Amino acid sequence: MSVDASGTTPAGAPAIAEARRQVEICNACRYCEGYCAVFPAIARQRAFADGDITQLANLCHNCRGCYYACQYTPPHEFAVNLPAALAEVRQESWERHMRPRALGALFHESGVALAAALALGLAALVGALAALRPVSGEGFYAYLSHGAMVAIFTPAFLAPLAIVALALRDYWREIGGERVRLSDIIAAGKSAGTMRNLDGGQGQGCNFEAEDRFSNKRRLFHQLTLYGFLLAFASTSSGTVLHYGFGTEAPYGLFSLPKLFGIPGGIMLCIGTAGLAWLKTRADPQLGAKRVWGGEMGFVLLLFFVSFTGLALYAATGTALVAPLLAIHLGSVLAFFALIPYSKMAHGFFRFAALIREAQHARLRQEGTAS
């Protein structure tokens, strides 16, 4: 049995044991082999260590097609509900590896209230700082100096990433990950970029929202969210390069890189997160980790709020609404940064690591065949 960083049995041991029971049934049946990467990964083995179950859980995209196709779901005595079993293991793996653990569990189980409270509190903080307006500055810097923004957001961004990095190190050890090659990262990137594991195995999509309906909606909304987020990040990065590399300071024009990246990115994020929230209200909560439904919804709504307030702030340029909207937007961004390790944002890091590990397995099989 694998152990956590403190050398003790993982807190998720009961969930892992139940998932192992169901995985062994799936391995005997193998009806769902073509659905996603989870089932070929199951078929590679006969016995499953704790780390193997954790890897399978983070490889699972919770499309739920296997549940609706399974002949052993309740009321059958085998009571197979693999999406829910893996969702619980996946959730507990995030909580187990993030530090401090108590904060992760608190947010995941009380997400909407905590996200709203934190966002409002941070908005009030930024609003108070904005009251100390600089004597000069253009655009947003007329309300909060560039130096103050850097002093606030640099540690708020880097500290959560450091926590995530430590968690991924522990996760990689738990699942038995090996030295990563560039080819592994590229293969994982292709899988993540196309959301291949949400295509239902035949390209028709998954039936996340309804048993008898296959749809690519969830795949599309995930892609809009992913690429919208990357464009928003590119917008901030390009602004940083323009500021420090070329001495070009904000505000930037409509056809500048920050705006060309940021506006489409914000729109895509709004549509993607709104769509994911809508689908979540239509899906059966019994096929996921029920205890964290609020936390998952809180994360999606917080990300929507960040993108929406960013677009509203740009639309309000030159009006009296800039000051309050700036405080609200920056407060929500700070909340998002602070909660990266303790919200469902963690799934992006862990899932990408799981895809890298799966790419390693594929590469090692090919190398073994070639030799």
C-alpha cells in the first residue's frame, strides 16, 4: 500500500479500496475498452496498487459513458459506479497532496460561500489600496500604481504555484512516474488540447448530462475554457513583455497584443464556464463526488466572474465605473490565485501529470516492441 508524505496510510484508503474493487470487475469485463484512456490502462494490469488507482482516477475525465453502458450498475449486486468511485479517489488525491490539507477540504466542500466571501474580502482590500491613489498614471494605474500591483500579485501568484509544485512532486512519486521526456509532454499536450478523452471513443461525445444522449457540448465548453484561459494568460504575459522589454506601458490600444489576446480570451472563458456550470446542473450528482459539488460549482462561477468583470472593466474605460470595477476584478483575480491549490483548478495540473504518465506507458510499450 502506498503512503502519503508523512509516511502514514492515505486518508483516502477506503475510497481507494472501493475503487480497486470496481476496477477489478471492469478488468474482468472489458466491455468499455474503447471509451477513454482509463480502460486500456486498466487492461494492462491484473493487480492494482494504491498509486495505480490514484493514476486511473486522475486519468478519468468523468464522461460517464461507462456507467450508462455497464450491466453491473445498481441494483446489480456488484453495484459498479466507476465514475463516482474514481471521482472520490481523484478528489481525495488533490486534498491529500495539497498543503495545508484542511483548507483544501474546506473550500471543496463549501466552495460557493467561501469563494464569494474571499472575493468580496479581497475586493475590499484592493479597494482600500486604490484609495491611496498615485499622483499620476494612466488607465488602471491612475487608480493603483504599477508597483503596488506587482507587489500584490507576484507573491499571490507564485506562492500557490509553489504549493501545487510540491503536490505534483508527491503525486508523481505515488503513481511511480519516471523521468519525463519532451515526447511525453508533447503527447500529453495533444491529448489535453483536443480533449480526446471526452469524445466518447468514437467522436460522438460523451453522455455526461443524459443517459441516452451523446454530445460534444462538454468537450466544447472545456476547450473554450482552456483556450480562453490560455489567451488571458497570454494577454497578461504580453503586457509584461511590452512594459519591461520595450518600455511600452498600459493602457494598450484595441489592436495591441494584450487586447487581441485578452478580449477573445475573456469572451471564450465566459461562454465556456457558463456552459460548464449549466451542464453541471443537468448531470446526475450520484455519478461524481457529491460532497464537493458546491466547491466545483464555486470554482466555475469564480472563473466566470473573473472573465466577466475583466470584460466589463474594459468596456467601462473612461467612465466613473472604472474604480469600483477595478477593485472587484482585481479582488476576484486574487481570490482565484489564492484558491488555485484548493479549488478544482488543481485538476488541470493533476490530470496533465496523469496524461504524461500515460504517454510514458505508451512510449515504453513501443520501445519494448521495437527492441
